[in-house]
Amino acid sequence: DLYGGGTAAGRRVQLPWGRVGFDINNLNTDGLTIMQRAIEWGVAGGGGGGGGGGSPPAGPVFEEFAEVNPSTTYNVTVPTPGGTVDGDLLIAAIASDEDASDLTAPAGWNTISVTNNGTRVTLGVWWKIAGASEPATHQFTSSSYNMKYGWMMRFSGHDPVTPINTTSTFDTGSSRNPPVASTATSVDNTLVLRVGGFDHEDITVDDPGLTGHTPITMDLGGSGNGACAGGAGYTTQQTAGATGTTEFALTGREEYVTGTIAIAPAP
């Protein structure tokens, strides 16, 4: 529907930011998200009929993440993303220095992988469907007392019953450009999530370096020789099949654990 009456040939979006003196550079993260979603919605409408026309974007959508950078610790209490609602998909990841292969999630979480690269770095990844009264935080436990970085990602538009379509093997090694393995999806319109855990602090904060992917995070747990880091980014895949490989970008050669997770769309 057009503001002045009638209908448009395709989707139109009116954002309430047209007042005199408005500066787009003053938008906070939520404002930028609204703008991005509005543009995506408008483009997805194509040449649809009036009243909005077209269909909403197919496939899962990354919404937001929350993180915690504790000092040296056994356990990591990760905040639940603030906009979480009943039915959202939550994926949590913990990067830990050294061998923390006994990392354990609280009740209700499903393990994707807990993989250690010898005694250098460990990455644990879990998922769950958010409930109607999701707690503000979730505590992940370990008997390993070291530096850790934890983050939790929120997604919508996923299969509510089987949101994880497939995962790759979680690979380990040492590289300045840690590779991320391919996996083969069995449904169209998946969101392909890449995650990694890295020894020490040879990273560019907020830039995982995944070419062709939208970054989610790249950050540190601690500093110095005992530090670790974790990162994630995603892309979308319209047609089922191999996701292909990619690689993170570090600023120095480090031990790593990396993997690919494909999120299935709502049926």
C-alpha cells in the first residue's frame, strides 16, 4: 500500500528517518538492522503485485549474537541474545585455550562438536530451540582453568524440528589461513555457518576474514600466551549440494579448530 493511497507495482518501504537534520551515521546497531531488513524485504518482492507483492526471503536469517570475554576461568556464562523469542534457533560456541575437551553445555542443549587441537585450543559448539521463557544466561562448564571466549548466535526462519541439516567434520591444524571443510546439504535455501577457535591472539577483531561471507564475530578470550580467539561468519546456499570450503584469516600462524554447520529452512 502506498502512503498516499493506491498500490505499488512492487514492494516499497518507508522508513521514519526523513526529518530535517537526520544523519544516517547516528543509527545504532538496531537501526542498521531495521534498514537492512527493509532493503532485503523490498528487493525480495521483485515485481509482485500491489499490497506488498512477492514472497519474503527464503531460508534462515541470522538475527544477532551476544558474547562474553571472561578472564581465566573454568566455566563460561554466555548471555542469551536480547531479542530471543520462543522458537528461535540458538547456537552457542566456546573457544578455549589448551585442552578443554570436557566442555559441557547446560541441560537442553544439543552437541554439534567439542573438538580439541591437542593441548593448544578447543572449540565447543551446541544448539537448541529457544523456549518461551529463555534464561538471560547459560553456563557452560569445564574442568580446564584457562582463558575462554564464548558467544551465542540467534537465527530465525529455520526448520523448527530439525534445524541442523548437516555439519562438516571439525578440522584441526596450524595455519595463518585456517581452512574450513565442506559439507553437503540435502535441502535448498540453507544458511551456511562457519565457526572457528584459535590459539593465542593473532586475529583482526570483528573480521574473521571469510571471503564471500557476512561476518558475525572475531574476538579474543584473554591476552598474551594464554589467549584464545573465536570467530564466525555465514553465507546462504540456494541449491542443495556441497557448500565448498573457505578459510579464516589470521595475522599469524596458529593452531585452530574449524567447522561448517548448515541450517535448514522452515518447510
